[in-house]
Amino acid sequence: MFSTVPDYLSVPLRSPRNVAATVTAIVAVSGLVWYLFHRPRLSPEEIERARRDLLASNGRITDGSIIDAPFVEESYEVPRLIVYNYRIAGVTYEAAQDVSALEELVRDVRTDLPVQVRYEPHNPANSIVVAEGWSGLRLGAAHPYPDAPTHFL
């Protein structure tokens, strides 16, 4: 007369509707777990491009200045990394952007002029100076006298 299976475990499986619902739930959870482990992963380049696209379309703009733009000689005078700073609400931010994927957009960068910086309003440290569809850089011929003070020009 006494059963070894407790009543609360055997009741849900008595109805065919409950059996179908349980099997459906197990299949759905298994499918979700499989998808989470086998979904395609984004490469770091794709993640960076998505970040630049988001900031280029939704970021706020402020003024900044280039601190350093080292040039790599084997890549036709194209800077690989642009270091810049900008100020928001009394806080000065210093950031760097890898522009090796944007070589055609950063040729002849004028480092002696101010730049525009796009930043995320809720995270001002997340910023860019150039993207595929937007550029805050000043382009043009190189400064004729690189060591001359800029206030005389």
C-alpha cells in the first residue's frame, strides 16, 4: 500500500497534457543551452566596429586635442594610434584610438589643430575621434613649420 514515490512527484505526470508540457520545456531549455554554447562569436574587430558605429551615430560631440599620433614608417605615414584628450563637466579624459583599420581616413592628420570627439553621455571615457561614417579629425597638408609656436600663425 505504501508507495516509494512521493505523491507530489507522480501527480504532474498522470495527465498526457502535463507530459507534453514537460517534454516541451525540456526540449526548449536544451535548445537554449545548445544555442548559448554554439552561437557565432563576434571577433574583436567586429566588436570595435560596432562600438565606433554606435558612437558615430549616437555620441555627443565635444572639442579635444591630439596629444600624440605616432607614425609607422612602413605604412606610408599613417598613424596607428591616436592619443587625444578632452574635457567634460570639469573632468579631463585622455584616450587612445587604434586607427589601423581606418588608414584611408587618417592620412595627413593635423595634430596642431583641435579635433572633435564623440563620446557616450553615460560613460564619457568611451570615445572616438574617427569612424567609418564620421571624422572629427582635421585633415590637410602638414604644418609648414612644425616647431613654430601656433599663436603666431
